[in-house]
Amino acid sequence: MSDSVITVENLGKRYLLGRQRTGEDGLRHAVDEIMRHPLRWMRNRRERGATQEFWALRDVSFSVARGEAVGIVGRNGAGKSTLLKMLSRITEPTTGSIRYRGRVASLLEVGTGFHPELTGRENIFLNGAILGMRRAEIERRFDEIVAFSEVEKFLDTPVKRYSSGMYVRLAFGVAAHIEPEILLVDEVLAVGDASFQKKCLGKMGNVVREGRTVLFVSHNMAAVSSLCTRGVLIDGGRLVWSGSPQSTIERYLATSPGDRSISLRDRTDRRGAGRIRFTEVTIANARRETVDSVTSGQDVTIAVDFEVQAGETLRAAAVQIKFTSAMGQGLFACLSSASGDLLELTGSGRLLCRIPRLPLLQGSYPFTVWCTAGGTLEDYVADAGTLNVAEGDYFGTGKLPPKTIGDVLVAHAWSVE
């Protein structure tokens, strides 16, 4: 296409998964084995040096026209973030090529490109300079960036003292206001509050209407449907569909949930400072039995296992579980701090969140788990699990609620005066 601003041809990213020993213990072991069994060491060395190939992306080709808003969707581990990192020139492709026409700005995770020791003001100028803006351009947009980000009081504070929400606001404010021809946005907006997400989506809509291009990775199908002019589905590292947002969403919802054998402990697509890591999520019914599905109106307990780094204690920690529909729309959240539960977490343990009379209709509801402490995001795992709900007599009338009333059920009563 002559009007293409991004052209991707046969793009692939390969990682080599090796089994070699490293560090002091590996050297000590090698020397001991050489001295004792030299022939066996030579044979084992060849075996240990063997590597396994893993293709995060393979043979991906597409083009993006000027002014398009392309939603990139797919299951966790499908290769969406790898694609955006290559488009942002953070990761080098193994195969293929990418051609651009225009300046690219990217927002891939909280605080990307920020220097923690510099203030918010200094980071605005630093980010702008990295993206090729002259100082006069940055100064011209400076007030708009600050007003959008809502961090004026903390503008001369080092960003290492910012909360995750402040990081997101400032990072998005810079990326969206420097007038890039191409804006790349990953699922970073998920940690912002609802009003800020709405503001960001509105700003991305303005960017598109101004004739610029947006590539948007998201699990929120409603946002993809309303914002994007085209959808791209990535599955198993390959581009399997490109079409209208609605057709892409339908294909995405029809795909299998993927490999659920990957434990929460081994998930690498997570964010946060890392002082705490969630390791497992289980769901129990009213009898405290671990189950795969629960009944609407039944008491449910969600157990989240965690490990805190040795020597660390998280005081006044807040843990949240947020439930979404299959389309990615937020339904409700269970937040420990909102219910008055101030948590102090150390070592390892299990967090229990009890939901009386589960207010959901029949269906499958993905949920995200995250933890903050002192305003800092410590661990964030999207799609940490799925709550499967069977039909139930929620209102105790002997009748099942009609599916047309929505996903969430609310206890209520009617009377006539």
C-alpha cells in the first residue's frame, strides 16, 4: 500500500532455551567432573550445550495505513507484546523486516523510558528528546502534558517516588502529546482508574481523527470495538486473522483458552516491582472444596498463594481481584483496602477472598490479580484465572434468572404503595 506507515514482512522472533550451568557452582562442578571423569564430562558437555528453539513470533506479515487504529488481540503468551517490542525497536527480530514512515512513540509498560532519579519535569524533556523532539516543541506542549497527567504538584519530585498510577498518567501524557505519526500502546492502561482510562481512550481517538496511526494491544474487547478501525488476532506466535474489529473479536472469543498448564508461578507476562509474587490461584465452593466451577448465588472463596522476597515485609498492602466479562469489560472488583482490610504480608502464605452469594449469571469470567504497597505496584497478573459459573436460583424463587438481564445480579425487592 502506497499510504502504509508500517510494513511488516515475514517477521519472526526466536529464543534459544539452553540448559547450561552458570556461575560459581557451575564452574566448581565442571572442574571436579573434569578431574574425576574426563570422558564423561566431554560427553555431558555436548548434551548440556544443546538448546531448544522457541519461536515467540513466526512469519508475521501485515501493513498499517496512515490514520488506522489497529487493535492487536490474543491470549496471554500469543506474542502480542513481543510484536510491539519489535515495532518499538526494543527487541531485534530474528527474521523479517519492519519499515516505517514517520516518528514512533511507544508506551509498553509503566514508566518505559523514565529515569527514576530525575523529576517528572526532567523526564518530560528527556522522553521528548529521545523521541526526536526539539526543546521548543517540548516546551510548546509542556502545559498540555502536565494538565493531562494531573501530576502538577509532583512535577519536581523524582519519579521513583511516584505511585504506579502517577507513572502511567505521566508516561501516557508524554507519549500522546508529542505528536507522533505512530503511537504504540500495550495493556499499560489497565492499572489506571476508570476515569483516566476513559480520558486515555478519548485521547487515542483524537490521535486517530487527526490522521495519525495507533496500534493498541488490549484484552478489553469493548475498547477495541469502540476505538479501532481494524483488528489483528495473534495466536501461537502467528497472525491468524485480520479484519474488522467485530470479526476479530468473534474469532478471538472462539479460540480456546490456550495452555492452562502454565502455573501462576511460571507466568512471565506480569508487571510490578516484584517484592511479592502470586504463585497459585484456586477456587473453592461453600464447603471449601476446590472446584472447577461454582453455581450462581453460591458462596465462593478465591485463594491466592503468595511469596514475599526474603527479608521484606509489605505493610498496608492492598490486594485486588477484578472480574471481567468475556469481552474484557470490568464487572466488579474485590479490593482488600476498600473493605477495610489492611494487610501485612511477609514470607509465604495464602490470601482468602470470600464472595457471599456470587452475583454472576452463567458464563466464564476471567479475573486479574494485583498487589500494591505504599503506592507501588508490586505484582500484576492479567487473566490469572477464570471463574466458571453454572446456572443457579440466585433469587430463591425456583426460577433461573433470564440471561437478558446482564452479567451481574443484584438482590432487590419490589412493592406497591
